[in-house]
Amino acid sequence: MDDSRDRAFVRLIAELSRELGIHTVAEFVESEEVLEQVRGLGIDYAQGFLIGRPAPSPTRHLLATVE
């Protein structure tokens, strides 16, 4: 997050979510720098290319064979 407005917005959403007991997920985490910012803001979960590339769901295959 390069923009201070973006950071402020994400920080406030994370704080509100904590107050309300809602878990937060950061999307598009594609670098260590962004992941550190996400951790620093107290966001609960992260997803993006840094965490893992999209892959077919093994559950989808299992459900198709059971039906």
C-alpha cells in the first residue's frame, strides 16, 4: 500500500472489524512488503500469489465422483 489514504482506510476497516468480532482477509498479497503491512495492521488472513497460486479444488473432484 503506497498511498497513505489507502493505508488509513484499511487500518480503520481492520480496527472496526476487530471491534465487531469480524475476521478480515487481505486480498492481492503479492509481495513480502505487503504481507508485512497486512500483519502490522492486524489483518487476520491473507491471500494472493505470495501465499499460493490458484489451483483446482480437490473437493470439487471428490464431490463429482460421489454423485
